[in-house]
Amino acid sequence: MYIIPGHHHISMITKNAKKNHFFYHHVLGLRRVKLTVNQDDPSMYHLFYGDRTGSPGTELSFFEMPFVGSTYRGTNAITQIGLLVPSEKSLMYWKKRFEQYGINHSEITTYANHSALHFEDEEGLRMVLLVSNGKKIAHWEAWENSTVPIKHQIQGMGSVEITVRRLDKLARTLTEVFGYTEVLRSDKEAIFQSVKGELFGEIVVKSLDGPTEKPGRGSIHHLAIRVNDERELAYWDEKIRNRGFHSSGIIDRYYFKSLYFRESNGILFEIATDGPGFTIDRDIEALGQHLDLPPLLESRRVEIEAKLHPLEEA
């Protein structure tokens, strides 16, 4: 019996890659670890930010869609991303930093029983900083060139919030298919952990009736959860199919292998392997500085680059 060791990455939509890079690289201090394209539509950038090497569990990824409209918030959507910081002092540091940059943010509060600071990027993507209290991802690596001091750097993904009409449907998928533990339940909310007691695999599910969210800039496309290797991926592929869900089958994304499926509320999940990782085609020192293409697209480099606008170096 395999377990899900936590989140792998989460993917969002941005309208402007340059502004996106400024916010996540300069304001949040994350490293742009991979500058590539959407493999299904190479006319658009696919940007990855994370720790020093883009370790699984630290990756925030964005598809650039220049003509995308606004997000109309609603239910049946992934609605907030938790990011881990080391301490209560870190929350104070980030509150002052957000004030300095004019970032929309809350007062320091609590969220899912954790000390928290809510904020949004310029496109309205909702995020919350959560105090890790030492429960960061074990393989997280500080980035020495970050604009943020190491003692306050973001240490990867924490609680991810999903809002759905049918909470029990998603609850059964998480617990019965993937082995998550339900650690808290109230009338309109439940919390699940892939590794009990750890924030880096926590999912907060909220129940909400109403219209389905219409995605746009600042919306979350999908959540990817971790597996160690392709053998485990094949195991989960079989479990998903046996449950009656449609699986994309295993896809080679070069930096990892993965599959996609939608659960009963329409939430899109990806299951992705830890390796081989972003250093397969680029030295650690040069990560994110140049356009990297997987081998299946390399022969089209001239065509692809002609359709992309330049981005500043990371």
C-alpha cells in the first residue's frame, strides 16, 4: 500500500508573465526554476517557481494566457494556496513587506488552526502564509540569492483550499482512494492530511452551493500530488480507474511523469512523480535563466521562440 507524501505542485493562470515574474521572484523571493512552455500548447509560457532546485512540494506553476478574462469566483474550484513560513516573526516580516509593496493582505489571524496571513497577487490569486513550526518539507532548500532572508523564506506549499458543492464526495475520494486522514470536520468544512500531522499534504475542503467558478487570470487550474516513481503512478492509475474515474493515462512531461483525473465535483487533480526534476537539462546555477524545451519540442525551438515575448533573466 503506497501513501501520498504530500503536494507536488500547483498550477495557475496568469495574464502577464512579466508582472507574474516580478511578484513571485522579486516580492515573494521564490526562485524561477524553470522557464519553459505548455507542452500541450507551446505558444504559451509555463513558469515554475520554488526553492533552490524546484523541489516537489515547493513548486508554483503558471500558464501565461495573454487574452484570458477575469475570474468569476464560485464553487467547485481550488480557491486558495497555503505557503509555509518558519515562524510568527516571519508573519510580521511578511506583513511589513506586503505593506512596502502595496500588496493586498489581511491582519495576522488564524486559518485551519494555524497562525496565518492572507494575501493576494495582482491578479487576485488568493494565498495564505502559514507558520510551519518546523514542519517544512524535509528536502526544502533555501535559495541564497533570494530577495528574502533565509530565516523568513517561503518553505513550500501548505494547506490547499478546495471549495465544492458535495463535500462528502471529495472526502470519500481523498480518504478511500488516496488514504488521506480526515483530521477535522464541521458543518461546512473538513481538513484532510496525506501524512497525519503534516501541513505539506493538507487539504481544506469547504462546502458551498452556488454557481461554478469561471476560471480566468488568478485562478487555480489544478493541484498535483506527489508519488515517488512511475511504479507508484501506475498503482494510482489503476485505483482511479477502478473507482470509475477517467484517467488521462501516464504522460511523460520530461521533468516528471504524471496523470490527470477529475473527481466528482469536477476538481482537476494531477499525480506526479518526484523525478527526474528540473536539473535534468540545466545546471543548478542556471535554473530558470533560459528557455528549456523537452526533447519532443526541441526541433521546433525557432518556431516556438518566435511566438514568445522576451522575459527578464531570473
